[in-house]
Amino acid sequence: MIPVPGFEGRRIAVFGLGRSGITAARALKAGGALPVLWDDSVSSRMQAEAEGFTVEDLTVADWSGFAALVLSPGAPLTHPQPHWTVGKAAEAGVPVIGDIELFARAIAALPEAERPKVVAITGTNGKSTTTALIGWVLKQAGMTVHVGGNIGIGVLALPAPTPGAVYVIEVSSYQLDLTTSFAPDVAILTNISPDHLDRHGGMAGYVAAKTRLFQAMGPQAVALVSLDDDRSRGIATTLPTAGRHVRTVSTAAAAEIRVDGGILSIAGEPVTSLTGARSLPGRHNAQNAAFAWGAARALDVPRDKAAKGLLSFPGLAHRMEPVGTLGSVRFINDSKATNTDAARQALLSYPSVFWIAGGRAKTGGIDDLADLFPRVARAYLIGEAAPDFARTLSGVRHQVCGDMATAVAQAAADAAEVAETDGPQVVLLSPAAASFDQYPDFEARGEAFRAAVLALGATPAASA
């Protein structure tokens, strides 16, 4: 745990007792603060009380006595409308912050010689793989590394800072909206495409939230920004004028760090081939590798060690993850593809797929994937989006399966039949939709896919 100083003896309102909220409360208490907790869930409140926290109904509390409101990133700050706690905080002049801001303040409170390095990654897609990949590369180089944030462990639940350590933190747009002083040593923007627009009041608000990653960067910090989409390219252009040190990354355009044809080059000089990196297929993973290389070099990891780390990366669960084989059929778990941009990268990685898609659709459904439909041998649709996706796929062979087990069984049978004459085939779960209609999160959806695949008698990927 990372104790948060600066609020000793002061009451701090904490709303939302999920992973980040309860962890923030523990970190505040460890730093000497007096957290006052509340959640709409009775069971969450009871668990907090059992842990010894003060639980108080914030709807009737005296807000003038609070030094800050720590808001769960799941509660809206501004849109569609501010959460009721935000309104009460505003009336009382109480600042609204989140767990990433508490982490930033804990790091800033340390003497400069004792501060660890911080690498922060955001973006619409690719941030989890990039985060995991950077953590892996740095660990292989012998560094003390703690990986968390929006991926895996909540940031304040990570081990306490030690000199020479590196925190590799994935941050979401929701978390960035609740920061003011977060100043990573390496700040990475993988890409920007429309997502979470309801929570940010449109595209401009979403881009502004992502750009907050760079707002407090120091003069020695490095920003790594993609040139492969218009909005990121615009940010890469404007940051230098604001005095930021920017290194550009691309798989399609001239950039300081570029991957072209599987060759990673720096300022036009080839440094390593990624063709041997089995867990990094496709152009999107080439971009992730370029970011990892840039972060490693910014932290003075030698070139040979950075290259070795990239090539040995085992991959990230639920993101283009091989889960098994059954005869000549491979099964790929890309459950983390909760929007069409992520699903596009997966579909581009294979010439032909038996595609399992669906869930709770994002705005626009799968309309903008139409150019990739020729790669879909057949589609198997699950969840709430199945009827709408079926209409969009009117020119593609498809069937509405409803649930995961049915979709996997049918896709496996069809792929095996084609494999008899056309060679090895791929069954790809890349939903292009959220999971919340049938599963609590994309991880649970991915595990359901894995279980269904293994239930057919497939050989697990680890031993395949």
C-alpha cells in the first residue's frame, strides 16, 4: 500500500467503495487522514464498517468539514450530469479528486532523491497491452517494477515507493478527469478514437481528458505520442509548443520511433526485428512494442535488454490471447476488444476468421467494420447486440447464438469443416461491444470463452 500524506487529521469524503475507492480509503487512513465512506450499496457499506472505517450518509453530511471528495471513477464528474456528491462538493468548495491524484501527491511528497519513476499509459485502445509490455521489459532488465492502475491492482494498493523503483500505471479517461498534479516521468498516448462520449460530453471532452495526462509534466519528462490517428497527431503537434519533450511513434508515417515491416527503427536507424515476438501479432501490437521501446530507453534500459524483453513478452490475457487448439483450429481470446477500433485490429491480424461478436453495443454498432467483413468466414452473435449486429451483417454468413457456449461450439464445428479442405482456421472472440449485458467485465467474458473452448477438448495454448 502507498500511504497518502497531506490530509493528517482531516476528514475526507470517499464515495464509491469498489476497488479504487476502498483502496483510496485505506491509503488515506494509513497517511493519517480521517476517511468518511459512503456507497449506494448496503453490502459495500457493511464491508467498510467491518474493516473499521467510518461510514456516514453523505447525502446529509456537513460538507463544510471535508478537505476533499475522493470520487470513484465510475461516478460521473460532468456528464451526462454530475454525480450528486459532485454537486455537494461544489456547493461547499470541496475539491474533487481521484485515486491517481492521491498517488501523485504521495509521490510528490517524497524527497526528490527518494522518488520512484512513473510511466503512465492512456489511450482508447492498446493501453493495457502497452502497460503490461512495458512492465515486462523493465522487469527483464532487472528493475524493480510495480504495474497497476486501471489494469490489475489499484494504484494505491501497489507496494510503497522505494528509490529506483518504477511504477507503470494504466490510466483511464475517467481517472484523468480527476487529476490536477499527476506528473509522470514518461507519459504515453497510444491512440484516440470515439469512446465513452456520454461520460465526457462528446469527442472534445474525451480528447481533453486524455490530454490531461501531459498537463503537469516536468521539464525532464518524456511524452510518447502516436502519429497514427488524427487526434493523437494533433496532440503530438501542439505539445512541443507548450514546452513538452515529445517523441513520436508510428507504424504508418515518418516518426522518431517507427515500426515498418516488423523492423523497429529509431530516427531511421534499424534497431531490432519484431518478427520473433510471437505474442505481438499485427500492426497494433507493433505500435505497442514501439511505445514499450521508447519508455524503456527513456529510463536508460540498454538497447539489447529492451529488445530481449520485447521478444520474450508472453502476452496479455484477453487481448489477442491464444487459448487453445482443436485439430487445425486455433481459438483466440480478444475479449478486451470492447469497441470497434479494438476489434478492427484483431480482424486485421488474420486473413479469415470465424468471428464471435456481440454484447452491449457501443454507439454505431459495428457499422464502421464493414470494410473488414470479407475477412469474416462466418459470424456468431451473442448478447443484446446480436439482432442489430445481424442486420449490419446481412451480406455475411452469420447466426444469432445468444450465449457464449453455443457460439463457441458452432464456430468450432464450422471452422473444423473448412479446415479439412482449406487448412488451419481461426475462431476469434473479438466482441466489439461491452460485456455488461451478460458478464460483470470483459475478463469474465474471456474466461467464459476459454472454458467453452476447453470443454470441447481443445489443447490449452500453454501446452499446445
